[in-house]
Amino acid sequence: MRSLIISASTRVRLLRGSGGLIILLGIVHLAATPHIATLIRHSASMDAADLLTPPMLLNHILVGLLLFPLGYLTVYAAPYSAAGLTWAQVIVRATAVTVATLPVTLLALMGVRYFDAPLFVLGTALVFAAAATLILAAF
């Protein structure tokens, strides 16, 4: 079996691209936040919606915002990782493993019932693309 050899410049482009995908995922995540609040208001009683909406908004906004530095760190560490610096490899590999768990977790917990929502489809596509690219380039 032949091993996959990726040049340093290609590795940098892949890592930077996947970091950009993570940042874009953060934007999509934040853009979807008001839609999810509306979904809760239309799917639950008024009292339940009043209880469920604030923690959902906090969670969704927090995760969306945390995707920005995660993507930025991946972009920033890309050339240093490709050059073999240990600190940068730790960053991109930890990010790769973390992001690679997201598609599995997403499908296991959410199933396919939300795939009629365009922002959900876009977010899922971004997660899968970032995960595949990161695993390929980080290891």
C-alpha cells in the first residue's frame, strides 16, 4: 500500500482552507441562531419556549463564536505545521481530531430529519469538508 505524500505547500493550502471552512461554519452557525429560536417558539408552548430559548441562544452563540478562533488558529498554524514545528502540529492535529468527531456526532444525535433546512445542509457540508481536509492534511 502506497502512503499518501502531500507537499508542504499543498498541506499549508489544505490546512488554511479547512481553517477558513471552520470560520465559515461559525458564520453559518450564528446566522442559523434566530431560525432555531423561531423553531422553538413554533414547536413548543409559550412557557416552554420561554424556558428553552435563552439557553439555546447562549449555546448556539457561544459555539458559533468559538469556531472563529479555532479556524483562525488552524490558519495561523498551517505553515508552521507543514514545516514540522511541534506546537503547530499539536494545534492542527487536535483541531483535526475534534472536527472529525463532529460529522459522526451530528448524524448520531440529529439523524437526517433536519436536512430540509438549507442552513443545516450547508453547516453539515462545511463540517464534513473541514473534517476530511483536516484529517488529510494534519496527519
